[in-house]
Amino acid sequence: MNVLTIRDARKSFGATAALRGVSLELGAGEMLALLGPNGAGKTTLVRSIAGRVSLDSGSIELLGRRLGAGGGREPLGVVPQEIALYPLLTARENLEAFGRLHGMPRAALKSRVEWALEWTALADRAREPIKRFSGGMKRRLNIACGVLHEPRVVLLDEPTVGVDPQSRERIHEMLGRLRDAGASLLLTTHQLEEAEGRCDRIVIIDHGEVIAAGTLDELVACTVGQHRQVAIRLDRAPESPFDGFNGGSAGTLLRARVNDVGAELPVLIGRAERAGFRIEDIEVRSPSLQSVFLHLTGRELRE
């Protein structure tokens, strides 16, 4: 069952087409990564789902109900990239304020605030103004305020941007617990390793269009292929390249592309050793989401 379905979403701002017929689905209990270069249309799409931008055409369905410009978004939680908190209020007061904005009954709000403080590991700082909090603490509280009302679908815009590795790991533990409780998550991120290691599927958008969607294995298979990159470092630089190594080799580092590591790697090592070289290091790299992303969107930086 899909909990969120977007069909042929189109939106222009003057002469600029931000969305050019985007379609995607979010399954129940799924974590879906939405990737794309700067200006690809990700923010416009997320704002459209949240009701902050009206589409020119196309449709958005949440839990089987078509959304319009008005209500119907009660089952939706939105966590913005910007820290949307009241700096002079305490953690507890922020949670209570956002709970009231979500229209939560007082009895339910009280128990959810206690849950959120435990979930974010901020119970011991509950009465402290958040202006004293670290960036990671604010980020965790920011997420909690967006999901306090127990939404079934959560939009997260760069949920780990600007935080240290420990805070990033804690946030992913929090998101895992949300999924365990039945929530479905759609997140935008520039952290490709997070999308690669944490998400069930990946959608890549560019120039307002979906250019690829699927699991990492599916994306690899239809773009860069399943070959492995091998790098072998020798004790000294060879005077001429060995057969089987490609033009990326330089100095003491030899590079090759192989399809069968078990069969081809011993052959490459043997060629170097028979020529009198000592192997100092070997690295084998599997196809990555980064290679897929660059293959599809190009290497040119966009600002």
C-alpha cells in the first residue's frame, strides 16, 4: 500500500519550470530518499506536499485521499531544514507549544511531551532555554516538534545537516524508532552515504523531473553497472603500464575495472609480482550511490 502518491506534479514560477511532471510513491513503513542537485526541484516538491505551494497541475494523494489547497494534512508531519523553534522557550515549552499548534488534546499532549523528551535524550535538559543547546540538540528537538502528533507520513528536509557524527547517529536511531511505530518517511538529503545505507529506495530528481528511482542495486544495474574498481599500490612506479590496468593509473598506483574480483584480481596481482614489484596496498570499491548520482546528473557544481 502506498501512503503517499504524487502524479505528474507540475509547477512553474514565471518562466522557470520547477517541476516538470514528477511522479513518485511512498510505501507504508518505507524510508524513501529524495536526491538531486541544487535547484533540481526537491524543495518545491516537499513544499507542495506540505501545502505551502499549490501545483499548477497534477495530484497528491495522502493515505488514499487527494489533497487540495486546504486541509486533509493532519496525518502528515513536516520537519524543515531550518531550526523552527522558539529560542527563549525551554525544550518542554517548545514541545507544548507545537503540540497545541497541532491541536492535540491536553491529556494526549502531556504524555507525548514526555515521550519526546525521552526519545530525543533531552529529558535532563527539559527546563533549559534552547538558546543554550548545541546544534545537534536543537536538530533533535526540531524533529520531535514535527512528529509530536504521531503522523503516519513524515517529510524530513535534510534532517542531519550540520551535526556531528554522534548526533547524526542518534537522529537515525530516532528515525528508526519512528518507522518501528508505523511511520513512513520521505527525506531529502545531500548525505549520499545516508541514503545508500539507511533508505529502502531512492528517487533522483533533476531539472524538475524524476530521472531514476529504485533500490541502490536497481540504480547501479541501470547506470554504472556492477563492476568493481581495483586500486593496487606498488613499492615503486613502473616505467610502463601493465596489461589490464587502465588510464587512471598514476605513479605507484595502478587502477583497473573488474567484473569478477575472485577471478581477475589474482591475475592483476600476478602480473605486478612477476615484474618484480611488491604490493603495498589493495583497495576494491563496489559501485556506490555517488557514482550513480554523478553518472545521472553530471559532475558540474550548481549553486
